[in-house]
Amino acid sequence: MSLPINKVKEIIGKHKELEKDLSSTELDSKTFAKKSKEYSDLNEIIQNALDYSNYENNKDELEKIILDKNSDDEMIDLAKSELNDLDLNHKKNENILKIFLLPKDEADTKNAILEIRAGTGGLEASLFAGDLFKMYEKVCNKKKWSLEIISLSKSDAGGLKEVIASIKGKNIYSSLKYESGVHRVQRVPDTETQGRVHTSAATVAVLPEAEEVDVKIEDKDLRVDVFRSSGPGGQSVNTTDSAVRVTHVPSGIVVSQQDEKSQIRNREKALKILRSRLYEFERKKIDEQRSLDRKSKIGSGDRSERIRTYNFPQGRVTDHRINLTLHKLEEFMQGEIFDEVIENLNLQAQEEQLENLKT
């Protein structure tokens, strides 16, 4: 499906309009900031748009030289070479502009809430959940993202039953949103005496971190229960009722928080998680309505879907949504080649969106 030239001309026209607007001294600071962001985004692809719109004229000029009987052989060869380059660049520009024109996900620029829970596999699953969290910590360190643990529950084996963290930086959600789903591990546990490979799993959920302006929570919709914090094995770790359980009655979403000694602080953390879960809950309802007639292998974010397998004996990591297998498991767990997988997932998602635009 070729890109309609009128769409490209709209980009060029909008760029000129914004350029004119930004030279005005009558804009208030809020409008100026909004238009500056829009202008900056268009600036990244304006040359692609200009080249795309000039393609037919440039092509005609080169073809005239090639067909002109007065052109010498050297001139014709040069024109043919330039025409070949022009065609290649035209296709490249078309793909860049198509991706730019795809509907934007408003949540892509947001920070994220990362939730990891041990799944099937007992203590080994909790150890794997801990390994996954360490991997994401390493990715954050490499990318200079900040990671703050909101709540953490350890298992008897030293792994993690559950961990919830807030990750802040540039375009965090767009980088991590395809991590939601079931992550399966195949390896020989330390406790295994026969050398048998065991399979266990952990569930990852990545939510866009919602601000108060994104989700308004009414006090009347909340039921807040307080209770005494407990540690591993159920022993009390606090002599006061500092733990908080917040239930959002209309949706039925429940969040418990007990990491802090302060009941107020636990309530703040619980509301932060609740706000993000509600935001994602509403987003999913809208997405489901939009995508009833669309097929997507990777964009569902279904937490029950097996998305990736980490096979330690073979040293491989496989992403099942895009049939990508890398025999670089150790590097992946160190956060070294995380970007390679994310780039492939983003490319697949873009291809699916482009395909959906045709239908």
C-alpha cells in the first residue's frame, strides 16, 4: 500500500504552519511548549517528507536524461545510478513516514510500574522471578533509568514471591510494554540431585504509571482496610496496624501494601499502584473495542500468554511472538542484548499496525 501524497503534503504544510506560529510573540508559554514539541517531532521526518513529495519530479528529470538521444554514455550511466538510489531512498522514506503516521499510544512516554510474580514451579519459580528482576535492574542501570522498589516479598529460598517497582526515565513504557506475559525458564535447580531439567515460570506485568490527571479516584469508591504487617512464615513484623488493603469497589481491583512502617506511606503506595491498574484497565477496554477485527501477535499484553522461554542448558532465549531465538542467554540476563529483542518486537508491532491500516 503506497502512501497517499496528500498525507505527506499535510506534514509539510503543518511544519510550515508551526514554523510561522513559533516565530510569533503572541503565544502563551503553554501553547508555545505544545507547538514546540509538535514542531520538534515533525523536524525529525520533514526531510523524508520533502524528498518523498519531490520523487516524481526528480524521477522524470532523470528518465529524460536516460531517454535523451543527445545524452552521452557517461551521462546515461550516471542518471541510471542516481535513479536507482532515488528509488531506494523513496522506499526508505515511505516506510519512515508510514511509521510516523501510525496512531500514537499516549502512554508510550510515561514511566512504568513493573510487577513480577513467581508462577508455577514452587521455590524454583521464585528464584527465577528474582533473576528476572535483577535483569531488569541491570537494563535500568545501563539505560540510566531510575528504579524504585514499591513492594517486595521474598521466598524461603531467597528468591521473590512478588516485586513491584516504579521505573522512571524517557519513554519507559514504550520500551517495556511488550514484557507483559508469562516468562518460562528451563534449567537444573540447585536442589536437583539427578541433573534433571525443571520448567517453571514467572508472570510479568508492565503498566503505564498513571498520574492523578489520568485517573480520578473518588474516596466513595474505595474501601480501605488496615491490618498488622507480617513477614515470611506469617510472623508479625510490626506491632501496629500499618499494613493497608485498598479495594476499588466499582472495578473490584484490590491492592495491599505493607512494606512501610507508616500506614500513611503504605496507603500512598497502594493508591499509586491502584491508579496505574485502573488506567490500564480502562485502556484495555478501549483497545478491545478497537481491535475486535484486528489480529496481533505481540500487542495483547495478555498476562496468561507465554511470551518467552529462557533455556539455560542450551544457553538460549526464545521470544515466541516473533519466533526469535538468540543463543546469548547469559548476555540477555546481564541486560546486554535486551535492546535487540525490543527492537525486533517494535518492528513486528509496527508491521502489524501497518497491515491493520490496509484493512
